[in-house]
Amino acid sequence: MDRYEWGVGTVICGVDGSSRALLAATAAADLANALDTTLTLACVDDPWTRDLGSARSGDVVRAAAEAVDPLTRVDEVTAVGNAARQLTRLARERDASLIAVGSRGRGPAQGRALGSITAIVTGLAECPVLIVPPRVEARVASNAAVGRRLWGTGP
Amino acid sequence: VSGADRTRAEAVGATSHQVPRPRIVCGVDGSRQSCRAAVTALSLADRVGADLVLVHVLPPRPSMTLASVPVGAHPVTAAQMRQLDRLDAEGAFAAVEPQIPSARAERRIERGDAVERLSAIASELRASLLVVGSRGRGPLSGAVLGSVSAELARRGPCPVVIVPPGATLGLADQR
């Protein structure tokens, strides 16, 4: 029986405490709401790159969960290991319909054209990948005052 | 939708049908990847009640469609080049025709730089999403992420959905 007849798998979004990741979470939440599915917020602590610094992955996920649309059904999950690999593994295990990431996150890849994690996720993913470019961030910031949502034309 | 529009819509007791539907723009080039992307885009559009616009971007100059033809082998006239470009665009749309009948999505042909044109259309239509395959027919088709998708992710005007080759298309499996 094909489960997709009944519903769409969760939208999973990687967060690392950066503002770009938070923006991706906002977009992912809006899309999850539009698709009538859950949002899974995932924070991966990579002991090798230590991208999270002193932050704890559980706190990062919780902060992101509080930042998104309160009507969103949110699952929180943390993992340890390579961020791109763990994120795609979680997506596979949870039958995610979409993986969302910011155009780049924290860490050494910040200055590059496209974050290395973002590029690797796209290479490993078994579902479509949603990326929120930096230009969108600027637009959303300027729209924040009037409370416009990123997605669609809904209230 | 501007704040004024919304207020006006509320004032006349408008239903959601009278609010402009969100739009999803999808780039197609006839490659298998772009077909996958188009099917994903249609599936997303269906689910969220959005309109789908398929865009095929022709190379900046007509002759560039002929990259695979040996230079100087046969002189090609401008009219023939235009003809080839037309066939190119028809081919790109024909490739998605089985999954996406004409009535389900608007089709547009543009000419220029693919990243620039797709961004411009997404901006113009105030698209909620821009959907592309992870790579198309470009010269580096072996790369994990094609230049068009990578560039759109870097400087696109709206959130970009990249559909990788391994995608099982959970969203589209229902079809």
C-alpha cells in the first residue's frame, strides 16, 4: 500500500543555530503547513568540525521550534556525526518528502559559494532538497514588519 | 498580495479562490532530471494549490543549440538555427507532456542565461518556489550539482527546490 496516497512525508530541516538555517526552518514550516504534514527539525552535532561551538544540539533545535509558525506540527531530533550524512539518513529513515537547508550554515564553509553541507546533502538526498537563498533572507527581513509569510498568499 | 489587496478581499467576504494562487516555476530542458523536477513541481503545486509554470530557456544565441554539431561541417542558416531552437523547446516540453498535460501547467520559452531568466520569471510572477533538476544537459553533466541549480541556490529570488537523481519522489509516487 502506498502511504503517499494518504499523506505526504514529513519535511525535514537541518538547523545549526545560524540565521540562514532559521530562515530555512521558517520556509520549511510554511511548506509543511501547506502540504499538511509535519516539520522535523534536526540538529547534527559534528564532533569533528564542532560547527555548533558551545551550543547544545537539543537547545538549537528547541530554539528553532519556537521560532517557526506556532501552528506547525514539529518533531525535534538530534544526531551526532557528519551533518550532511546524518541529515540525509534521518530523512530516509523518516520517509521525508523534502529536506530543507539554508544556502550555507556555520563553520568554515561560510564564505563559499554554496555551503559544503548543502552541496553534499543534494548529492546524497533521496528526496527533493529545498534551499533558501540569501536574497530571500533579505526580502523576508524587510517584510517582517508587516508580518508577511514567506510562503504563498495565506493569512 | 499586498496588505491593501488582502484587506479589500476580506471586506467583500472573499474566499480563498479570489486570492491570487501561489505560483511554482520549474525549469525544463528535456533532460530526465528536469522531467523529474517538473513532476515534483506539479505534485507540490497540486498539494498546496499553486499554479505551475514550466520554463524552457534557450541559449543566448540560436547557434548554441548546435554545440554537438561539428563546426563547419554543414553551413547552417539563421532560419535553420531558429528552427532547431524551436525543436529544442518543443522537445523539452514534449518530454514532460506524458506526465504533465498542457492544461495542467503554463509553458514559457525564454532566451538568455538560464539562471538569469529563471530568476527573472520567478521574481516577476512572485513565485513561491523555483524547482529545478540537480543538473541538466550542460557540459558538466557529471557533476553532483549543475551550475544552474547551484547558482539558483546561491542567488535565486525565492526558495529553490533541487530534485536530485536519486530522489524517489515521495511526493509524486502517488501518480
